[in-house]
Amino acid sequence: MKIGILAVQGDVEEHEYAVKKAMDELGISGDVARVKRIDDLRGLSGIIIPGGESTSIWRLTSKSNLMNALRDEVSNGLPAMGTCAGAIFMAREVKDRIMGETGQGVLGIMNISVVRNFYGRQRESFETTLNIEGIGTVRAVFIRAPAIVKYWGSAKPLVAYGDNYPVVIENNMLALTFHPELTTILVHEWFISNLVKK
Amino acid sequence: MKIGILAVQGDVEEHEYAVKKAMDELGISGDVARVKRIDDLRGLSGIIIPGGESTSIWRLTSKSNLMNALRDEVSNGLPAMGTCAGAIFMAREVKDRIMGETGQGVLGIMNISVVRNFYGRQRESFETTLNIEGIGTVRAVFIRAPAIVKYWGSAKPLVAYGDNYPVVIENNMLALTFHPELTTILVHEWFISNLVKK
Amino acid sequence: VQWPVKLPDAVPGTVNVKVGFPAMLRNGVIMDVTNVEQAQIAEEAGAVGVMVLDKLPYDVRKAGGVARMADLKVIEDVMNHVTIPVSAKVRIGHYYEAVLLESIGVDLIDESEVLTPVDEQHHINKWMFKVPFVNGCRELCEALRRISEGASMIRSKGEAGTGNVSEAVKHFKLLNKAIQELTSAYRGGDEEKLRDLARQCQVPMELVTLTARLGRLPVITFAAGGIATPADTALMMWLGADGVFVGSGIFKSQDPKQRAEAIVLATAYWDDPEAVIEAQRMVSERSAMMGIDVKTLKSEELLQTRGV
Amino acid sequence: VQWPVKLPDAVPGTVNVKVGFPAMLRNGVIMDVTNVEQAQIAEEAGAVGVMVLDKLPYDVRKAGGVARMADLKVIEDVMNHVTIPVSAKVRIGHYYEAVLLESIGVDLIDESEVLTPVDEQHHINKWMFKVPFVNGCRELCEALRRISEGASMIRSKGEAGTGNVSEAVKHFKLLNKAIQELTSAYRGGDEEKLRDLARQCQVPMELVTLTARLGRLPVITFAAGGIATPADTALMMWLGADGVFVGSGIFKSQDPKQRAEAIVLATAYWDDPEAVIEAQRMVSERSAMMGIDVKTLKSEELLQTRGV
């Protein structure tokens, strides 16, 4: 099986490293592909949108309609996982804490609404322990993280942190506001064995 | 016997070297003359037009009417062989792949039509193996080569490569679009023993 | 402005947090800006961050005099008008300018040789800060020394403000060769060589072992100094940079807008010649910044020799 | 634009293809041009190729600063307006500029000391390219080192942009003498001398033997650097050059059109004094470029010392 990682910008190698380790743990043999243009989408059995600067990812992909092609693939069943910037893309509603609305497009495929920079700037980034249903306890690193404050429809939160939800799932889509690939591979194992294998 | 090589510009030494080796192989003793001005044409029993930059050969000879004298000599029986740029000279019709017509004069003595830079620029130059009727198998080097795409009248192709003809003969005239003098001397042997000796 | 208070077991400014953040800037371009307009240009061009300065390195070089940290107001303006991470430079050793930047919430601090140092012997002790720091380096030892003082990101010094990428190329090749030696010594189990290096570089042993094991610097490493064309940046990525800092290369040229986009493009798609060509077409040599040939600099004009 | 696809057994970019091409430029002149008009002038003058630059070497010298590869657009314009081979210069060691040139289909690449190098120690590894490369040299060892890195054509460095042919003369005479020694040592079967040289020059043994056997460099060798009059070029051909590169000598003079023709003429007919006289008459000394006496150059202004 081949899992794609959107590789225009952001921490791609850390995800790559996590997926490989996860496959070893599960004892499956597969590949990891770097998705930079449309025809890297072919033959994928799953996609991960990594953390990074959302604006420049958007800017870089806008020229090559990579996003639209991606939206289609996901809407018709390609399992997807998004971390931090990823979550921003997958959300239908996006607000910005300080500057109200920002005029930027979204993938907008999950019934969640996201507030950017919820905890403030880099200085307020923090590390904590989360106990995620079905995955286990993980050390979670929030970096300039957004927050999922509301969900509706078939979206289901897997954990709560204060009054927002760092992990939300909606059939074949998984959104996280923190970076599992920096501390653990349990999330990727779960992603592969549940969303992809099915 | 004395074989002339048009020596204003281009790879003259390689031809010189090939003719000498051919004579040794055939066990004849002769000379090779460098033709730079009109009265080097005297006493030739054959002429070779080497590869090179056709435009600057033309430009260099235009001042001294060398070409007209050459046309006359060939039309009344001097055997001639042309490689690459040579073939362009000897063709009646010449087209250029990218820029349509180019305003440049020709010797125009063979019933072939030639397309310049048929395979593209230096980057597309290539090397292949050709089996030429009556000469044998040779390693052929195409460098910014033109292509002979059509022939008519008493012109006869000696080999086909895809849908064009790298070697064409018409009584005492031989046209090639590749450089035999870089890899073999069979062509020169053939030229001497058949066209010149007769 | 008020950030929501943290829950009790949230520890800010841990190593992971500080080292993790730069990982998010991979394949990105951070541009030097001196005001808001330039910052917005950078954002639209797709930069992953901006570096706020008082004067661009090229002008620093021309003006001479003492180069200090930028105005706090300018920095705050920028912070309020762009969404991408904002960073700023402080003079080497000037502990207090760093305190100020942290207090106003800058995302990344660059203890930089471009500004006039206030201390020739000691760098700032960066463990005492929650905000990540980036330092320049010319070779492995310098990099390791900065990391052991708490730097969470490294960049090549190159020769800032010359639009000439040759020093950066030299620093990266030196870096790669030294790391390679380390790795092969490590695999060769030749512990003594590791110890020697640890001794030469005056850094603790674990740090050397870690580097040898990973086969690279344990923190994100960007290329910086003299990048001026998409071809340059593609070259640096090809040499193994995780991303690039572009100084005067952009805003000292006549076509900053396109140059910014082109460099962003070439950085992201460096391993695809087609895209780089496209990028290369968006700029023209006439309007590149008038570089300086490093050879013509007198040795006390070199910025790269600052810092220990 | 689409080139017809190749049949399966056509292998592009073999040694023969890359070394064969320059053989077609024998007795020819390749001229430095900075735009389309100059390129067409060169073509009408009968040049066998043009070299596209951002600034002529003479101006490179005056302007100082960093000299980079020319704009891709300019190069493509030239490619679309002349039929003769088009070549361009890249900075020494800048692997990526070369990649770009290959991708846009330039016929010949010159890794040249006229541009500002990005790498003082390593030249580009030219075996990885399908397009032929030409490098400059001052003496035999330098030439052999370039060939063993994959250069398929060699030229003398001379001192570019001075309109003074004396350095080129020096380089060619050094070249000839060293080769002569080789040949006679080879015929003398004195293998040790061959090995010594192989060791000095740090090149493999076969390459030295081949040179000794042929009695000349195994690739086409042009004269370059400071050619400004037909007499100069005739002199260089007399010294055994296969052809010449003319830099600022033509387009920095007041009579570029005639000078171009005259030099083409003198190159082709160098062994015929009559023709050279004719050529010499087409130009006049008043309008030659104002040369520079090499002695007055400070050593760090010398371009010929770049490269290893």
C-alpha cells in the first residue's frame, strides 16, 4: 500500500519517519510517497497533511489545483489525516483569534470549526499529556496550535482538552491540532490499521 | 589520385584521416588536398564536403564564388560526398524545422528535400547502429543532424531510419545526415572504390 | 491582548516545543523585512516567516555605525499585520534585547552576526528563554557550541549582504564533510575520534554522539547569506539545507515581488528542474541586486567572523 | 516545442556525441553576445556559435560585483533567432545553473572563470550531463583535470576582458611544450615520466597515455582571452589552436560588424597571409577596444587564477 504525504512545505520527514515505523510495528510492507503535484495522487491508499505554514502551503498549491484534486479524492473515500495546519485545511469554518476573518480558501471537508492560534503565539506553545480514546496516552505537543471549538454532523471528538477538542474524526477523515509525529507513532498506527486498512 | 576536402570550416582532419586510412586499406597510393579557393579544384578525382556550420561555410565561400565553380565541377562528373552540413548543401529543397523558410542559397544538385535540425538541438543528438546496403553495419553519430525526408528522380536511399533516409545516392553524388568519419572508414572505402574509381 | 490561561500541567518552552517549531518551517523561506509593507509582500509570496530588522544587511554594510535591534513598535506592527511567524535579530550577547523580544511575544529570535555585538566572548545563554533561538555557523564546531548554549535552530552564516552565495556553499560543504566523518567514525565504533572532536569543539560528549548517530545536526538547519536567485536557493537545497533565509537578495532588487515568489517556488520544488526554470523565468539578472565579490572585502568588513 | 521522440536504441549524450560536436566547430569563431541583435550580427559575420552572457568580460571587470549566469529569457530569445549553436556560461561549481541550461536545451555550457565562482574547491562533475561542457586552462595539468571531470572541449583562459592576447600566447606555448615532452617520453618508452606526470596532475594514467599517444589534447582546443585583431587570431591558429573564442574584442570595439567578419575570415584562412591582410584592412586600430596591460592588474583582479 502507498500512503501519501502532502510534501510542498512543512515537517514531512517526521511524518515519513512515523509512517515507516508504524508499518514495521504492524508488520506490513508499504511505501511512503511525497505528494507535490496532481499525478502523485495516483495509487494512494491514504494521505496525511502535515504541520507547517498553512498560508504558504495554500499559496504553493493554488497555482497547480492540487487542492481541488485532493478535495475530490478525499470526498470519494481517500482516508486523510491532518495535523495542525492540516486541521485548518479540513475545517469548514475558520476564524482567526486576533484579526477576525482572513480571506483564505479552505479544503472545507469536515464539519468542524477551527480558531487559529487559539493559544497565542509560539511563546504560548506547550506540551501536555492526552489520553485519546482508542489510541492510548500520548505526549502532545501544541505548536502555534489552532483549536477545534465546535463540531457537528457525523464528526466525533476522540478527546477533550479544556473546552475544545484536539482530535476529531469523521468517517475517513481525522483532524488533530497537535503534532503526534514529534513524540509518538501510536496515532499513525491507529490511522493505518483503522482508516486505511478498511 | 587526389581527393579534395572542402576545408574552409568544419571537421576536416577527421575526414583527411579517414581517407588516408581507407586508401591504405585498399592499398592505393594517393593524396588528400585541402580545398579553400577555386584553383584547389584542379586535378581532383573526388570531393568531400565535411560536417560544420553550414551558414558560416556558405558565408566564407560566397565571396570567392567557390560554390559556383564547385557546382559546375560536380554537375559535370566530379564525384562528391556530403555529410550533415554537406547534405544540406547538396539538397534542392531545404526547410527548417522551427523557423520555416530560411533565406540561404544552396548548391542544390540532388533530388532530395532536407529538413534542418530534424531531431532537435545538440541535446537530442544521438548515436545508433545502421545497416547500410552494400557498405555494412556502422555505428552512426547524428549531431544536430538534418533529415532527408523525400527523394525523387534518380536518387536512391541506401538505408531507412524511422521515416527518413540518412543515406541517399544519385549517380556520382552521395549524401549522408550522420558523421561516419568519427567512428568508421567503411563509407570512405566504399566512396573511393565505387564512386571515384569508376 | 490576553491569551487563554494554560491548564496546570502544560509546560511551555520545553526542548520539544522549541525544537519542534522550526520543523514546521521546512522547505520554507524566511525573508528579511524592515516594515509592514515588505512583510505583507513576503506573506503573499508564500514565505513561512519574516525577519524584522532596522536595515537590510546590505545597508548595514554600507552605513557602518552600530546596528541594533529593530524598533519594538515596528516589530509589533508586523506581528499585527501578518499571520506567519515573526522573528527578529538581537546583538550577540545582548541579553536584554532578547528579554524584550520574548516579552512582546516574538516567535523566533536570531542572535545574529549582522548586528554589532556587545560582547566578544560570550553568547547569550539561551536555555533561560521559552522562545526558540537561531544562530549562524561556519562549521560544525560552531554549530554544536551554539546548540549546547540552547540554540534550537541553526543557519549557515554565509557572508550576509553580498548577494554572493559562495560562502554559504563553502559552509555547507564543510558541515556535510565533518558530519560524514563523524558518522563513519561512529559506525566504525571509533570512540576516540568522537572524544577528540568533543574536546576540540568543547561540547559535551552526548551531543557529538547524537549528531554522529543521526548523521545530521540534531536541529533544523537553514541556508543563509548571499542567496539572490532561484538557482541559488535550489543549489542550497540540493546541498541539504532544510530551508533558506533570504536577506537583501529580495528587497534590494528591482523586482522584489516576483523574486520573492520565485524563490519560494524554487525552494519548495527544488528537486524539480521544470519548476525551477519556471521560477528562474520570473526574474531577470538586470534587476538582481548588485552583489559584492567576497574577495574584495577587507577582513574586518567580514561579518562572519563575529561571535566565537 | 516537441522534438520527435527517439527510437529505442538511440543513446543520447555519449562521449562521442559530446566530443564529436566541437569537432564541427573547427576553424570557427564563437563570439560573446549579450542580446539578440549582437547574436544576429555574429551569425551574419559567419560565426560558428555564440556565447550568451549578462555582461561582456570587459564590463564584468569594470562593474565588479557578482557575475552570474545570463537570464534564461535572453538565452531563449537568442536560441529562437539564430541557427548556429548557442552556448552560455555558468559560475564555477554551480551545479544548478547547469541543470537549468540543459533543461532549456543549450548546445554548449562553459563553466567559466569569468563569472564569480560559488565553489573554490570543486568544479561541477560534468559526466552527469548530456550537453557538452567547455573549460578554460592555463597549462596541461589543468586541462587534463577538467577532461577527467567530463569536459568535452578545452580553451585557453588567457586573461579575459583585456584585449591583450599575451596570456593566451603564454598558455598555448606552455601547453605545446608539455605535450611535446610527453610524446617524446612516450616514444622513449619512459613510462615513469608518464606516471610522475599522472601523479602530479592527479589524473588517471590512461588519460596521460592517450594524450602522449595522440601528441595533442584528446579534445578540441580553442584559443580564448584577449583576442582583438585578425593578426591575433591568425597568430593563435598558427600556434595550433583549433578555433577561437572572441570576448569583448568585438563588441567593445567601434567597428563590431567589420571586426566580426575580419576575424572570421582570418581564422578560417589563417595560413594564407593574403587573406589575413585583407582581413586586417577591414579594421582599424583607432576603433579597437582600449586594452589593458596585464602587468597593471593586481593579482586579485586576475580572472585566470579562479578554479583549481
